[in-house]
Amino acid sequence: MMEAIRLGSSYLEDTVMVVIIIAVILSLLFPMYQNKKGRLGGAISIWKSIWLVYAIVLWLVLPWFFAEFNAWWFLLAGSMMVRGLIEIPLCYKKQWKVSYGVVHDVIHLFLVASLIFVIGSSGQVWLWLTLISLLVEIVFVYCFRQTGGDPAEGVYFVPHGKKFKRVNQLTAFLLVPQLAVIGWIFLMR
């Protein structure tokens, strides 16, 4: 495991570090914007904001930086880019269904799992993080549905509050270890 983390740090350029620092700032600022009354998507908790930005950076942004090491990363980033191009307009029209996202997550999950055997060992820690995050995302979708969240009503986020306390605690519990691995990768750099 330590070797995989050390090799994974070879993907970290200064530009990637800047992207991650910007992501941290955005994840902390986004709730201030989103939590104003009447915003499409509804209010968002700080943990869900951190999760959202983490997933976007891990699934969509970082693969473009890694593509110079292996062209398979283009496939990963392209898959998520296509999803975003489909999902965002459907969200604005309140026509997005969580089942669309879950189907894509499962397809992407199999793609990532198969690439673990194709991409060299230096990229595997990032693929494992992606794989774990996709599984976690599927769990989050289930939890979102259990709280009564409904994209047809323009609600896409989980807010703060007593009703959502368990979902936010679960988010923190499943997210912090992933962030700790990335922190460890930075320290190994």
C-alpha cells in the first residue's frame, strides 16, 4: 500500500496541487452561495459540498492531468464529461433522475475496475480512490432517496439539519479516509 501511495504521488505536479487548493476553497464557499433561498438544487451541507467538489475534481478534472502518463485517463474524464453535459441541462429542466446517475456510476465503476489492470502501478492509487468514491456515491444516492430528496422537485443536495444528520455523518465518515489518503500522497511527494 505504501508503495502504491508513493508511486501515486508521481502524478502530482504543482498545477494539480493548485487545483486541489482551489477545490478546497470552493467546497467551503459553495454553501454560502447555494444556501440562499430558492436556489436550484436546494441547500447543501458543508460535508456534501466537500463531497461534491471532491467527486468533480477526482472524476472529471484530475484525469486530464494524468492523461500525459496514460491515454486511458482520457476515457475516464470523457465519460464523466459526457455525463455532466447530459446531467446539468436535465437538472435545470428538473428532468434528472437519480437512476441515470446510478447507471452511469455502475458503468464507470466497471470501467475503472478494468483499468486498474491496464494502468501502471503509479496510477493505481488514484483508480482505487475513484473506484471507492463511485461505490460511496451509490450509497449516498440511496441515502438521499431515503430522506425524500427528489430531483423532480429541483432538490439535488442534502442540507444541514436534524433530518439529514445521519446522512451528513455518513458522508464525513466515508469521505475523510479518502481525503486522508490524498493528504498522505501529498506528504509522500
